[in-house]
Amino acid sequence: MGTARQEHRFEFPAAAIAQAAEAEASYHEIRASWWTAEYGMAVEKVRATAFVEIREYEVTGGKRADVVVNYGDPAAYKRMGEAFQKWEEHRLAAERYRTDARLYRTQAGRVYELDTDDVHYFRLGGEARPE
């Protein structure tokens, strides 16, 4: 059982949807670029601090070697993973919005009926983007 709000429909011309999709794509491209730089800085810090150590132990009949990997600065290693994930999310979102913009632009004069989720997806209600 849904609310009446879920049944509301809003009309938008395809040109307005395409323009909104372009704005979203641009936003995500800027964020992807920022996270790419963050990723690069984190990788450099990890590269400078990570090392591999081989520890040998006496065992019956000889020696056994264990490889111990130190991933370097823990905060940089965590940031590296986070930055890669964010970069990938924004890159994929930008591609998706660019495709949406191209598709809606093919029928710029057509009016589409959107539900509230669609309006929010394209930020057609004037919602601010997260920083």
C-alpha cells in the first residue's frame, strides 16, 4: 500500500530532462576527477610506506619462510580504497546521465510524465547537490 504521493505525475519536456541530465553528468564528472586526484595521492603515500618482509623460522628439517605484507600508512591505505570506490561510482553515474541526456535530446519536444522518483533522480525539483 503506497501513498498518494507515489501516484503523482509531473510533466516535463524532454529538453528540460536532457538539460538536467547534462547538469548531473557534469557534477559527477567533476566529483570523479576530484576522487581520481585523491586516489593518486593515497596511492603515492601507500607506495612510499608499504613494504614486504620475509620471516624465516626454524622447523624440523630446515626453515620455513612467511611473507608478511605491510600495506603502509593505514589511513592512506583506507583512503585509497575509499577514493577508488567513489571515483568508480561517480564515473558510472556520469556515463549514465550522459546517456540519458543523449536519449532525451532525441525527442526534445516531447513531454514526459515523471513520478516523484524520476523528478528527484534528475533534480528537476531544484534540489541542491551534496558537496
